[in-house]
Amino acid sequence: MASILVLPLLFAVATAFAGQDLVPMRCLQGPKFWCQDVATAVECQRKQYCTSLWADVPLWDQLEEEDEARPPNKKCTLCTQIVGKLKEMVGDDPDEDAINKALNSVCRSVGKRQARTCKSLLKKYKDQLMEGLQNGDEAGDICTSIRLCKEPPGESV
């Protein structure tokens, strides 16, 4: 009699486990592993979790933390491109209003891919960027002064 009751229970448990998509054993390492890249997030069935986590990470800080994984001039190149565009937007003798207007719109001009990184850069270094632009400094000099370039690069964008 007891075996008749246990058999349906075992069948129900087996069906529940069979319906679940099992993830690879390596996915049991946790969020740091899941969210290392999109492919791993998908493999570990954690894409939605990682996507929300990535949305909360300030990309400029992430770029600074991953220096060894990126070409050494990546931060410098991004900075000089953005500051070069800012200089084009504000002109030769910018006032504070012109600089603020440019700061509020420059990230739309760098493309979707770099827009979040651009916003993070501006948020972190806004005061230094404003000062450099008001002084008429070159893009490379501004980026060097905020330590994103080791030395002023050649001609900026």
C-alpha cells in the first residue's frame, strides 16, 4: 500500500526535475562568474540578472579597473575623442553656458556604444573638463591633467 503512494510522488518529483533546465556545474560559481561576459550569462541562464547588474556599473570606473585587459591607451583615446568633440562644440572662447550645453549633448554625438562611458567620464571629471575648456587647453593636455593620458597624445579629434 505504501509503495502505491510513494510511486506517484517519485514520478512527480522526477517530472519536476526533468522540466528544469540544468546549468553546467561551473555555473555554480556565482554572479562574478555568470556576469563575466554575455555568453557565460546566457549559458548559466542568468542573462537578465547580469544585464541589470551591468546597467548599474559605472562604465568609466570599470574601464579604469580593467587596465590590464585593455590596450594601455584606450582611456586616453576615449578621453581625447570626447574632449575634442567638446572643443568643437564650444568654439574658441567658450563661456560657462556654452560648455554646459556641450557637456549635456556631447555623449549623443559619440554613438550608442560609447554614450554610457561618455556620460560616466563627464560625471566623474566635469569640473576639470570645464576648467580646461575655459582655459582653451588642448584635448590631450586636458586628458593628461586628469591622468587619463600619460603624456599628451598627438593631434586630438
